[in-house]
Amino acid sequence: MSAIEFGLATQAPFVETPSHVTFGERYHRAQAWEGFDDQHSATDEPRSEEGFEHIVGRSAALRRVLQQVEVVAPTDSGVLIQGETGTGKELIAQAVHNRSGRRDRPFIKVNCAAIPSGLLESELFGHEKGAFTGAIARKPGRFELADKGTLFLDEVGDIPLELQAKLLRVLQEHEFERLGSTRTQQVDVRVVAATHRDLKQMVAEGTFRSDLYYRLHVFPLTVPALRDRREDVPTIVRHFVDKYSRRMNRHIETISPHTMEVLKDYAWPGNVRELQNFIERAVILSPGNSLRAPLDELTQDTVPSSPMPLSTLEEMEREHVVRALKESNWVTGGPKGAAAKLGLKRTTLAYRIRKLGIPVRPQL
């Protein structure tokens, strides 16, 4: 997939700092993004931290992830990036590569969900001429192309079960054979994987190998959803407004406080990808110098309520029995009584009523 922006930065870094300075030190030196005035200027260009190109944000949730990236990047350990669709997992993978000793080597990306399962083996490991119908020439796979560099396996949870054993082997032994070949290839590749799926649950269901899961799960990183870092929304909004204004030759200079508050309060189930598309649409609808966002599209999901707690089976049974009693005017026996509605014997229903503590007559 294409890089999902936390908020793309300009090419010039916000603060020039030596590469050995830690993320925490750089964070305390840079103070520019905190707060915004009454007429949020769309030209307050966001900047990225040096070494974390294209990632913009000041929230604690994002900083925790970037600090983890800084810890693991210099190692050659595998990284598993987890998070909802549209949160920017590819950008985190790119940051891991950029901060590693392999930064000058290839960064190869594969979206495992976008390639038909029958072609994925050839895509990853390559094939020899004549290996299958249509294989008119030898083709190197992504592992070969990523030799000495980093291979990003996006949506790794979509890899077919029958191919997972071969992937596990190359992760453990650093060797494989091209499709249609008996010659073993040696590779030196760092693998960074990402998924929006619950791999642990897939292991329990038997759709993902447990040994592959543990091999990928060396250093897990969880990218926060946009609703969990709402304080970053103004910065990202200003970036996208500026980006699309320049593309469409518009001159949007202000974003009203009300608009910004609504954008901050919305849950953004599609995360930054959804926000990006919404801002592009808003810029199209803004002929003047102020952003005219179609906020009515967001009203249904603004300030999401907490999910309702699950009822226990006993509570659900009690509600069901009470409903049947009400519909039968609290008559338990007979062809139109509650027992008949519930498919129970009258004596069984009487026992359930006593056990569930249901009054035999409505409270007046």
C-alpha cells in the first residue's frame, strides 16, 4: 500500500540536530507545534523529527512508538508492526529502516494482501524460466532484491498457511530456493512485518503458524489509532490543507476553531487515510481563503461513546423471560402464555422465574 501519512513533512527538518541526539532530546528542543490560535493558520507547516521523515505528531502515544523505533532500529531484529488500517504502519517500517545500519541498502515493500495467493510464492522467492505457465524468464523474488537491506511484509496475516513454512525457513536459516529451482539462495535480509489482524487469535484458530508468529513477534510495535492521539489532528489537518491547496491552486489561509474542534472530536474509524480524503474533499469545496469542511458528514460519529458492556448470559436470559411475560400479560400457562412463547414447560418456566428473581407480577 502507499504510505499513509501521519502528516507528511516538508523536506527541510524543523530542527537541525546531530544524528546521535536521542528522540527525547530532540523532542524537548522542538516546541513549535503545541497549541494553535483562534484562526488556525493553514500555513503553519508541520515538520518531522530528524530521522523520522514523513511522521508528524507531538502526542505522547506517537512519541512512545518513535522511541521504541529508535531502540530497535540499530539492531537487526525482526519487528512486527500492529495497528488498524490507515494508521501509518508502512511509515513506521520505513523509519525502522532509515534509522538502521541498512539505511543505504534497499527497502523493498510487499503487500501480501494485494497479490493473489497463487503468485505470492513467486513474488517473494522468485522463479526460474519455465517454472509454471507464463514464466518466460527467470525472475528474482523480493527476498533477493532486498539482500543486505530490509523487506517490509505488509499484511503478513494474509499469507496462505501453505506458504508460511517456507517463509519461516528463510527467516530462520536465511536461505530458500526459487520456484522451479533446486539451487539454494543465501540472503541477508531484515524483515519488518505489519498487520491489522490479530495474529495471536489466528494462531488459536489454526490459520497462522505459531512458530512463524513467535519468529515475527520478536519486537512488536503498536501504532495508535488516530482517535487515541487526537492532539495530533490539528497538525495533520494543517498539512493536508496546505498540500491540497497547492495542488489545486487554492489559497486557504484559515481553519475556524469550530471546524478544528469537530475534526478533533470525530472518531476517524479509517484513521489518517480517512482524514486525508476528507480534507482533500474539503479543499475542493473551499473556493475562498477559509476551509469549508462538510462537517455534516461527521455528525453521526462525533465523540464516540464508550462501547456498551456485554451482558452476562443470566442477564440476557432474564431480559428474554421478562419480555415474554410482558407480551403474554404475565400469563405463564396456556397456548398464548409465556411458557409457550419460550418453548418451555410451565413448570420449567416457573423454576426459571424463581431462579432469576423475576417478580410474578409487574411492579406497579
